[in-house]
Amino acid sequence: MLPLPRLLSAAALLTAFTAAAQNVPPPATPFHMTGNIYLPNKLPATDARVAALKVPTGFTVTKFAEGLDMPRMLAVMPNGDLYVSNRVKGTITLVRDANHDGKAEVMRQVAQKPHLHGVALQGNKLYISAIREVYVADVLPDGNLGELKELYHDLPDAGQHANRVLRFGPDGKLYLSVGSTCNACDEDNPENATILQLNTDGSGRQVMARGLRNTIGFDWHPATKELFGMDHGIDWLGDEDQQEELNQIKPGAGYGWPSIIADGKHYPANKPKSGESYEAFDAKNQRPLLLYKAHSAPLGLVFNRAAQFPKEYQNDAFVTMHGSWNRAQPSGYKLVRVHFNAQGQPERFEDFITGFLVDNDKSEFGRPCGLVQAPDGSLLMGDDDNGVIYRVAYTGGGKKKS
């Protein structure tokens, strides 16, 4: 018999968290925090379970690599070499499919420093973010890395969100997401809850966008070159709030956190720090373009730039939903597609890979995490719970349909 899923009451959790919480309002504030914790039981990613995953007709999901220890963020070279971070051990691992059969044979650790997480490639250099540091290393001909050279060492402290992520923009600049230190609070450091633009020589940085609680997945539309990102909603507002946000991230813009959330809701525990009314503050900030089910935890966002997938997927985005913990019934645990119209604007979310939740949602065998598009057009998707990297490809004759 399977063990019962782990479920704790909101009262028990609030009692445990009150002493450390940074966002609990004073008693006079007319505001109520609520929520649940529900963690499905973890099961192994057996071949039978993977074969039962649901995908659109014509697509396949196979194991590209397994036996990895908590693979988080991914970056891929033009030759297909994959670099994978492990935030707990602070390692970077080379994963290589030497014979190009769709399954990796080489998994070799090539770097280690505390808290390594974000990875981004430009030419033959790999850029890696930790909590307060950004490093760069040469990619050697054999796939190993040269010495990790420190570019930055004074990024903001981590607090609740320590998972810095890196991407290169169309302008050749390096962009770094710095999450908030808390669930909801007024930050003292203006670089927290932002996306920063960095110089690759370490000579300086600036805030590109602010008021973003924790935007781990972001990418640029292939045609319009506009930046889009998925921001994590505030916890402890109930099962259906705060929904996750898909934002178009504009230079110099603000996104409202923590005072304005989702589609313009006022968050009473954090009035605008400027002293403005909620309405005035809201008018100066950007609203999300789409919302997604609360607590799904989006982690990776990648636009489809290749021709392997059918034409109707061109310039659409894919988002890994890592999976909830702060709700009575789980959400996420899937890969979703974001359909963009011809004008480059998002229209809707659609399920793309489902089935990681099993046993009537009491158990799971995968938590989608890092995401990258390989040179052959397939998607490589990490699962940091079971140590698997999946390959998602279009073959034209799939047997499953979602």
C-alpha cells in the first residue's frame, strides 16, 4: 500500500513559520493568511511510467540521461554537449550524447563551487551564477571547463529565493534574475526582486526591470525580440491565489510586487513603499498578459526556434511547471505550451506533457525543472527530483495524444 501523502494544516504551518515570517501583518490589518501543504509521494521514473506520459500526437518523450543528482539548470553547446547545474552540491556536469542516438553516454563533473545554479553559454565560454557571484570559464575542446574566473562577487543576499538564473539576450548582454528575499516584503536592496543586465567583463550592471518576485524562466521572442518571463506568485493566500504571472518584461518597467499582484489585486500587507495609493502605484506598473494556476512554480521558459516541431509550434514558448506545495491538491508537475499569435503576443496556455502525477494525484515521479532546446530542435527537460533529463522530440507518428 502506498503511504499517505504528506498534508499539514494551515494552522500548524503558520504556528511553525510565524517566528521567522517577514510578511505577517500586525493584528489590526484586515488581512487573513491561509493555505495548505500537500506533497505527493515520490515514485521512481520507471520506463513504464515514462511510456505512459501524455503528449500531443507525433511527439515522443524519452530519457536522455538518468542517474543524475538533482539536475537544475541546463545550457547546450552547438555540438549538443549539455552543461547541468546542481544547486545543492554546487556542481556543473557535462552530459554528452557522443553517438547522437538520443541518449547520453557521458556524465562528468567539470566544476564545483558553492551554490552554482544558473548557466548560460556564449561562444566557447560558460557563465555560471551562484548566490552572490557570477563566474566565467572557457569551454575546452574535450568539454571540460577551464578555471572559473569571478566576474561579480557582490550580488544581493539570497533570503528565500537563492536560485539565480542567467540568459543571454539578443543584444549580447547577460541578464540575471535576482529573486526576492521573502514571500512578500519591502526590500531594502533595490537589486532584489529584479532582472539585472550585466556586462560580461564584470565592469558593471543595472536594474533592467523591478517588482518581480521570482522570475526564474525568461526568454526572448524569436521574431519580436521582446522579453517574456514567468513570475512566481505569493504563497499563503489560499489554494487559488496568487496565480503565476506571464509578463512581457520591458526595460525600466515595474511589475508591482509586493503591493500589486496578479491582475491588479491590492496586497494589503504591503502598501506601496512610495506612499502612493494602490491605484496610483498600479497605474505606473505593468500587468501580466496571462495568469496560470496558483503555486504551479514555473521554472524554465524556452521559445521554440527550430523547425523540428510542426509549423503551428513556431515561436511558441514552453514552460516547466515544477509543481505545487502550498495548496490542498497539487498543481503543476507538467510541461505546458504558451501559444503566441502572429503579432508575437501570448494567447493561452495548453498542456504539453502531463502524467507525472499518478495514483489520483497522490504520487508523482517527476518535477520538471530546467529546459533548453537542443541543436536538433528537440527539447531537453530536467527533473531535479528523480535525476532524469528527458528528450522531447517530434517524430510525426506518435501513438499518444493529450
